Amino acid sequence: MNGRTLLMWDEAVTGYDFGPSHPMDPVRLALTMGLVRAYELDRRVEVVAARPAGESTLRLVHREDYVAAVRAASAEPGAADQAYGLGTLDDPAFPGMHEVSALIAGQSVGAAEAVWRGEAAHAVNFSGGLHHAMPGSAAGFCVYNDAALAIARLLELGAERVAYIDVDVHHGDGVQAAFWDDPRVLTVSLHEHPRTLFPGTGWPEETGAAGPGEGGAVNVALPAGTGDAGWLRAFHAVVPELLADFRPQVLVTQHGADTHFEDPLAHLAVSLDAQRAVQTACHELAHAYTDGGRWLALGGGGYAVVEVVPRSWTHLVAVAAHAPVEPESVIPESWRSEVYARTRQPAPRRMTDGRWPVAYRGWDEGYDPADRLDQAVLAARRAAFPLRGLLP
């Protein structure tokens, strides 16, 4: 196993652009890469670009007719077929949509291949994590599901156990759906409760298909307003025990930054510092439970495109590079100038929200039946853990 870390990057991924009024502004990707360079993390990783995902790769997850519909909408956006989720408010069609979506998917698939073959221990694709796309439709700003495609490629290469951990504020529904009945894949999603947020799925009772897939999906539906201590308590009450039992050969994680208290599209109250703590925990779990620390880390949602996303994903790259950035670090002025030049917005000054280190109470310290967070955790454990032979 080569111990290097890959950072998947092609400037063309910033062409994933739904238009000036859409919340998924591609400037978040450019600013993240700019901050990575400002901290000279590009010298601590190998920055590489993979080829776009081809037709046969896309069809590992997506239906042939859907890929054809994306191609058609890409060539003629005005004729996009809304039956496939294209040309909607969430997923407006744009010229070149197929090509850039396939490029983003190709970065995750190429990263998965490199990690599986031992060419790198870790790989990061922060342009990826588009976890809502379904086999036959676009959804939630996602055209091709790069996370599911990367996992499908790992299975095609011979992986027998792949764990997927999703800490985006939205349920990782597309990845769960892709492997609903596949016992080789464990999907775990921590997200805002489906009563209060898109996509309205991710209930604790969603545990996988009856039979071989049962217990293969685990969902922690967090109450709106959950902050750092509760979010970390929920993560550590569920994820490590599942991974210790499942013993994945590869860990795939999705790090949507939209759990942050400044995100405009959701209702959790998580800080940048707690996000960094979970990134660090995922890194440690990969080394503890996978073959050689095999870890593929993806981006995801995140719509505070200046204040939050670049800092969160720069921390992710730094953690994967074994070169963590200190939270109190003063952000280089060169990047702050770049932010103002691109957005006319002031940039943050430090790599922290002032909450580091983040304290939380472990699950082994007791359960409070009146606490909504504890109720959510226990609901997830009661629904899924016994199906895996674990105590709730």
C-alpha cells in the first residue's frame, strides 16, 4: 500500500453550474482549491485528474435511458425532460451538463480505483459527494451519483465490504437506494430529520431490503437545531461500533458542509470545528478498520460558499494529507484577497469558529430519555443494530 494521498482536481469541474441564482455556486470549489494552495497543501498531496466516467461506468448505477436523457438535455437544455428530474428548479439543465457531471463522477471513480489498487492510502474529491442522484433521475442538485459510482466500481474490482458514511445535513438517499439490497455495502447517514428537510427520507426504520440487505442501511435522523455536542455524540454513538463489526475493506465518506449553523438551506447548528473533528474521526476509523487505511473522502452540500465550505474542505484535505491545519491558524491574506476579487465578500480570518476543541458526552456515559438527540440515536440503534447482531 502506497501511503500517499491523492487530491482529485480538474479546473473544469467548476463548470458544474446551474446558473447565477442557484445556491450551488461553483465558486465554492474554486475557493476551496485556492485555500488548499494558500496553505501549500498541494505540496503534501498528489494533485491528479481522472478521466470522465464513460458510458459503461455510469451504467454501473444509472439507467441507460437516464444517461441518454442527460446527454439530450446537455445538448439542448430547453428540451430537458422533467420526468428524469432535469430542467427543474433544483436541477436546471445547462450546456455541457453531461460532460461536467461525468467528469466529477470520474474523479471519484478514479480515486476509488487508486485506493483499491494500493496506489494511494487516501483520496479526496471535494467536487463530489453528489449523493441524491437516483438510478433514473436527477435530484437535489445532483445529476450523476459519483459516490454510488465509486462504490460500484470498488465492488466491480472485487471489494466484498465497503462502508459509506454520510454526514451531510441531507439524507444520503441516492447511495442508500443504489445498495439497498446489497450486503457488501453498509450505508450510514446522519442527517436532519426528514420531517423538516429534503429529501424527506432517512427514517430510522429504513434498514435495507428484507433478506440479505437487511441491516445494511443505518439512519440517524437528528432534530433540527442539533449543535456540536449532540452531532458528535450521535456520530460516535453509531459509527465506530458499526465499523468495528463490519470491518470494511474501504471507507467512503461524504462531508457535506451544510450542517453548519450559517448554511442557508438547513437547520442544524454545527460549527466548522465539529466538522473538522468528524473528518479526523473518519481518518482514524479508516486506519483502525480498513485494509491499509483505505479512505475515499468526498465533498457534498454546502451553501455558505465563502464563509464555510472552503475552510471545511481545506481541513478535510489537510486531515487526509496527514498535515492538519491548526484551527487557530490565520488564513493567508492572498486567499482573502482572492475571495474579495471573486465575490466582493469579506473572507473569514481564521480556520476556526472559536469552538475548538469541541467537547461532547460519549454514549457510554448514559442515555437521557427526555433528550431529543438521545431519542434519535436510540431509535437508529434499536432499528438497525439488532439486525447486525449488535446490542441497541
